[in-house]
Amino acid sequence: MSSSPKLEDALRRAIVDKPDAVLDDQLAMNALVSANERAMGANIVDLRGIAMERMEARLDRLEDTHRSVIAAAYDNLAGTNQIHRAVLSLMDPTNFEDFLKNLRGDLTSVLRLDAVTLVLETVQTDENPAVKRMGEVLNIVEPGFIDDYISQGRGGMIRPVTLRQVQGATSQLFGDKADWIRSEACLKLDFGNGRLPGLLVMGAEDPHQFTPQHGTDLLTFFSGVFERSMRHWLS
């Protein structure tokens, strides 16, 4: 009697009827290749098997790259749609007070933020009643505060958009939510010649929502739209 294992009739018929299914099954093919190598013995090098293993490894890497590209494209599309909705929300208010209220209303919801503060530099020390009413979202500071805040007192070149993780956020900008803020986006605003700069600070509890590794193209675009809206109200 032969010692070689025999295929059962049902299994043999299944393979004969659907050979493509076996060829397309990576686990089954790996088992067949391994069995073939064992049958050839340890002293024989199967170059074809080695080539197949390398091709499988390259295919796995290609599939991983493909999934990463698809995920990045989806994130970019979702981010673009998010910024578009945020821009539209800036156009809805019909007066400046509603415009400011919108910053912690629709805008906060659309951008999935936990806090938003508009900072304006001014040389006037008298507190305006309108400013006092909007104290939660509008913060009036002395000239030089914005650059110092963005650079964290280190000076140097100030970028239009700064993303960073934070510990111990300042209550001056985030109020009672400061203890929860773990990342922020600082958008420096240029209101034109003869006007002091402004700053839009976006805070999030998620420490990974704003990090230096993230791209700033969409927020730079949003900052430009916000600047133009502010120029309209300031004029």
C-alpha cells in the first residue's frame, strides 16, 4: 500500500471544477508552494518560490500604500467640505454682533471646535460696552500681544497659521474652557494698512486635532476669507 496521502474524491472534484479558486486563494497557494519545497529537499533552492514571496511582499506594500492614499484623499475632501461650510457660515450674519456670536455658534459646530476667540489689538484703553457684551468671544489686547502669543515670547518670524499642542491653555483667551484645551490653531489676521493685526484662535480638546505635522492650506484659505469679512465690518 502506498504511503502517499490521497485526495478524497469530493475534494478532488472541487479542485478540478474550480482550479481558479485555488490559484486565487493566497493561503492555499502558500501551502502548495511550501509542500513543494519540502518535497524537493533542503539542498535545492527554489528561485521561483523566492520570487513569488518577494512579489507577494511588494503587492502587500502596494495595497497598504493604496489604502493610505485613498484615506488621505478622503480626509482632504472632508476637510475641504468642512472649510466650505465654515466660509458660508461667515456670510450669514447681517450685523457685526451676530457675526461674532456666530464664531461660537455655527462656526464652532462646523469645524468641530471646543472654543473660538477673536483677538484684536488696540491702543484704546476704554472698554467699549459692545466689546464687554461679546467678552466670551472677543478679546481686546495691547499692541504686540498677538506676535508674542504666537511665538510664545521667543520672537522670530510669525507664520500666518500656527498649529500646536498645548498644556495649560490661557484663560484670557479660552475662559473656563482653558483647562480642557489640548491643541490650538492660531490664525494671524491682516486687516490692511493703518490697522493693527488680529488673531483668530481655535481650541480643541483633542490633542491631535491641531499639530505642527498637519497641513495649513485649508486654514490659510479660511483665514483669508475671515480677514476680508472683518475688513468689511471694520470699515
